[in-house]
Amino acid sequence: MSGAPISPAQWRRAGLMTAAAAALMLALRLLPKGPQLTHMDFISGGPGALEFCDLQNPKFLPVRTRSSPVTMSLDSAMPLTAGGTEEVTLALGTVTGKPIGPGDLVPTGAERINLLAVDPDLEDFQVFPPVPGDRPGRWRFAFTPRRTGVYRIFADFTPAATGREMYASADLEVGPGVGAFGNAPTGREPSWTADREGYRFSLTPAAIPIRAREPAELKFNVESPDGGPALLQPIDGGLASLVAFDRDRTGFVNLRARAAGGAASAPGRPPLVFSVAIPDPGRYVVWSRVSLGGREIDAPFRFEVVP
């Protein structure tokens, strides 16, 4: 015996239920996903493995000479030329081929990835964040190199699976271009002072010389054009951001600051004290970044580390 025919109302209810289920499945697929990678995806064994960086105890890590659990590559649709701006694609993944996307990283400061670019002579230093691209593990950023040669770009990021800062790097070739700034050195001799846009920057070591593997204290100060202490505005979670590179650009270290004592350490006023231990002798450059009057200003300091 055949059943009763299905009424139009029942067909409508069935259709609505099917559409609702499909919409729910689509919404679940579009929900932001948590990290897909685990702690094991960021382990690289062996005596030459790149260590995790402890934010409370920063140290110089030779990114280029150690094996790493992550890979990084850069590609530009057009050739890069000094003075020109091109979009660059960054591919970030694990050595096992898994892409590293936004959901796999936690913000370091305000960004999930911080990029630091330096030219071969460490005369041009730039910091910028990439934005997620059109595929997992792909990121995009606009780059305006000021000089020619092979730029090295370091990536600084924190996997959600580990909660500890990691580094990666890749190179970009930059050719000559119209309106380039040129490659005449701006001063490669050791110097603890720099003048930028009317401000006097100074980095004063507590003791000279600076010796390899021994902690060094560096007092950072900025004087305004009238000779008084400059009023620093927040940048990268502090009042100043300092990054040290070795001459061969094998790695870098972010320096962490504490306020110095005395009246000059009032909110927004330098000096600040940075601590760092450099593992090997040689020539180094510390680039500082501050925000003054709503403008970011960079200043370099060059010094020698002795055995």
C-alpha cells in the first residue's frame, strides 16, 4: 500500500531544513581556525639547530648558520630596483612542507610577523609587517629598497604552538634604479652617536671595550634640537626599539630596555638602558627606531666587539 502523498508544505519544510543545514556547514568552514601546527613542527634536532629565543633573556642567534625547523623564501613579480616600490611575496612553512599561516602565529607586539631588511653595508634598515596572501603560508608586503645589492630580510615571529620567538631569513637582489639613493657609505667607522632630523642620538656603553660573551649595558638617549631630552612616543611596545646585526648579517638580536634612574626617566623621556651579550668578536651595528612627533626615525651605531 502506497503512503500518503507529500504535501507542498512538507516539501517546503524539508527544503528549509536542507538549506539551513547547508548554511550551518558553510559557516563552520568559514570560522577562523586555530593553529594547525603543533610544538613538534618547530623542533629541529642536532648540535647545529637554531634555538628558540626567550623573550625575557634575548641573545644573538646566528640565523644563517644554524639549521631551522622553518623555511622562508621571497619572490617579486617585477625586478627590484633601488628607489622603486614593488610587492613581494613571502612563503613561510615548516621543513616538512606545512604552510605557516595567520592562525599558526600569535602577535609579537602588534603584528604576527615582523620583517627587518638590511642592505649589504647595513646602511639601509627597514621594518615592516607582511599581510596574509591568497594562499596558506603566503604573505605580502611592499618594499622600497634605498640601495643596491643583495638585501637580507629577517622574519621575527612567534608560533602559537610554542609561544617562543623564532627567526628565519631570505635574500633579495636589488638593482640600480632611477632616483636611487646611491651606495656611498654614510660612515662605517665605529660611532656611538648619530644625528637624525635635528635630533642627537647616543648609545653609551657602561664599559669600553665591549667583550665577546660578556654582558654589556648600553644607555640610549635622544636629545631634541634645543638640547633637552626628547619626548619619545610608544613604538613596538616600548619607548625605543633597538636591533643589533653582525657585519656579515648572519643574525640579529632585539634588545630589551629598562628605564634608567633619575629625573630624566620620566614617562616618555630617555635615557633607557639596554643589555646584550655578543657571542663573537667583530664589527656590529645597532639600529634604533623611535617615534618623535608622530614620525618614526632610525639611527645607527657602529661598534667593535673584542675577544
